[in-house]
Amino acid sequence: MKILVIGGTGMIGGHAALYLKSQGHDVTVSGRKPPQATTELANLPFLQGDYVAGTFTVDDLKPFDAIVFAAGADIRHVPEGGDYDSHVLHANGEAVPAFAKLAKEAGVKHFIHIGSFYPHIAPELLESNPYIRSRKLATDGISALADDTFHALSLDAPFVVGTVPGMSLPMFEAYTQYAQGKLGMPAFGPAGGTNFISTQSISEAVAGALENGENGKAYLIGDENLSFADYFKLFFRAAGNDVDVPSLDQEHPMLPDGAIFTGRGNTVSYEPDAKTMADLGFRRNDIARAVNEVVAQFKGA
């Protein structure tokens, strides 16, 4: 297929783009800025665009058989002086379905949206948390467009770990330095835990969705359930640092309470259902491998 990856210059979309390319697809990446020159993404065709600003046209999207949408707005993307709630509700809840509608008008046959697990695992927060509500609106808006001419679905993912070779990823660079003991911070994880998935598993799920995904479905995907302390411990072990990494009921500078919508001290645990695995066929038990890959990339940075 000719595939366009929106958000293809970032970690999740970039990994998916390179994986789909390795599977024989003709892949173009898109973002507001070109991909980092230090990555293989720089060798792929690039389409500049901003879905929030509405810069894409029908003619931009007409050449493609499929679109993988790996973008979305969170606290990192709010314009300076902008209102967080209003921004995410517009960028996710309105602009994402509007972009999917444009893709349908352009004759794109397949639309794979990478969304968030929060509407599945914490529906009680939909009214009080604008970010979670915005993600639900995005997924529902895309599913509503699905019909015989537009095969559209959502892969709703938990916390993601992974990398793209050569890509600068400040969060994981900092995690690696932390695990090496370079930041002068005590080793611990905040109380509680969640589900994690690797970029590799997501990329395989995308490929599975293009072939076998159920039209209009919002899949809850995920891999391993870990405490936050055990997650950080994987980084310390990968860095060769055998210190104790306890679970403490206190805010963590590298995983602040604001990033844990289900609340520090709470544990999210689930398994992808049998139909999800049958349809999508992504690998499981991949978190330690992914962490080792991350640390190996940034250990010398």
C-alpha cells in the first residue's frame, strides 16, 4: 500500500513508518517539521502539514491507500498562553475526526488511529478530565466514519516505551541518565502501576489492523502490567546499576502525578482480549527488550 503516517516524525509514528516500510509498503511520513536527519526517516518522502491548523487538503491525501494517524495533543503541545482544556478538546476531539473526514473525502480506504487506553480503563474520568474526554471524542469520531468505503479503527494504547535508531528522545535520554546515577536523584518508583506496550508491538498491531482489523472498532491494546517501581528497575538493570528501586508513595520528578491520570498509588491491570490478539497479532512480553534497546541507544549520550 501507499501509506501516509501522520506524526511519522515522532517516536511511535516513526517506528511504525519504518516497520511498514520493512514490510514492503510505500511509506510517506508527515509532521509539522521534517524528521530528524540522524534517523532513517529522513530517507522517506515527507509531507509537511499540521492537522490542528487544518493545512492538509484533499489533494494532499488522494495519493494514499491508507493513513496511520500517530499524532495527538497533550500538555506538551499547548501553545504558549493557551488554555490546556480548550486545546486538547479541539486538537483531539474536533481536529482528529475532521482530518479523518478529509481522508475519507479524498478516497483513502484505510485509516488506523493510535489512541489512548484511558477511556477504556477509566471511563469514570471522562467528565472530569478533558484530556481523556478528548481522546474518547477522537476515537468515537473516527469510528462513526467507518463504512464500506472507509475502513477506520482505533488502536488505544497504554504507556509506550521504545525508540527509533538515531532519534533524540529527551524523556528516555533522561531516564537513562537517571538509571546510570548521573542525576543525583534517589532510585524509586511512585506507588501504583499500569500497563505498558513497546513501539514494536504497536507497529505490529498497525500492520495487523491494516490486514485484519474490524471496521469501526476501538481496540484496547497493551502488553505487560508493571508497577512503576518495576518499570524504572528495568532501566536501572539495563544500565548495569543493581541498586534497589523501591515503590514509594511520593511524587516522582520524572513521572509526576499529573502524568498519572488514574492517580498515584492506583494500579491499572488488564490483558488484551482474545479477539484483539487474533485480529492484530502483535508480540507480547516485550517491555524488557524495549527498555534495553532504549538504554543501549542513550547510554553514551
